[in-house]
Amino acid sequence: MAEGTVEFFAFGEPNGGFGVCFCGQDLRTHESVHFRPYAFSSAMTSPDAGKFLEGRDDAVQYVAHPTNAWKQLRTGADTGGVYEKPVAGPKPGEWFRARVAITAAKVEAFVNEQPQPCISVVRLHPGRAGKVGLWVGNGAPGYFSQWRVTPR
């Protein structure tokens, strides 16, 4: 797929990350939008560190591996804060609906029935086509339901 929409319902461990990969060439070369449920709420206690998390801005993130991983995009002089955003609405530990719209030039992600995207970014590998798949990170399980891919 080069362009289209990926929709699904998702639920995951509070300290994990999960989402969708697209335009994949292989396991190392792909773009993805992933969600961090522990950051959905603006204030909660981290079960691992026992510290208070306030106003997290990394609840949803776009990356383009291998050259634009999350760390490079978070700390880059021209990219800091552009490729990750907060998500309002769902709470950690609840199922949520995600819709990721991919065009040749940009990626937008929507959560639940919100009319505005929670993130809208210029693609770092515009127009590339490839495989679509689910992504789970940090060794924490993610659960998906009603997975639908609609190519353009």
C-alpha cells in the first residue's frame, strides 16, 4: 500500500507502546504511528518508577525507520515536538479506536470519534509503498480488534 486508511481498536499494557506500521520494506525499514497508553491521561502514577507523569506530549508518535527513529525526531533541532503529540479523550487501560490516514505527502491519526487529528505530519518518506502491519514495543502486549486496511 502507498496510500490509504488503517483502522482498528486497540488495548495495551499501561507502560507499553503499540500501533501500525505501513509502507514497510522489511522489519527495519518502515513508517509507523504508535500510541503510548500511559500518556493518554494528563496525570497518573507510573507503576514502574512510582513517579507522577504530568502533561505528556508523547501519547501518539510518527516515526520513519531506520533514519528517523523516535529519539532522533524527539531531540532534532528542526523536529522536536513535531512528530509526537498528546491524545485527549481515552484513558489508560481502556480500548480505543484509531484511524491512520496515509497520503503520499502526510500522515494523520485520529482517536475515537474526534473530528480533528491528534497528529498530522509531513511524511519523511513521501510516496513510498510497502507492507502494512501491527506493531507492539517495549515487550508489553497489545491487543487489536476490527483491523481494517483500505488502500486508495
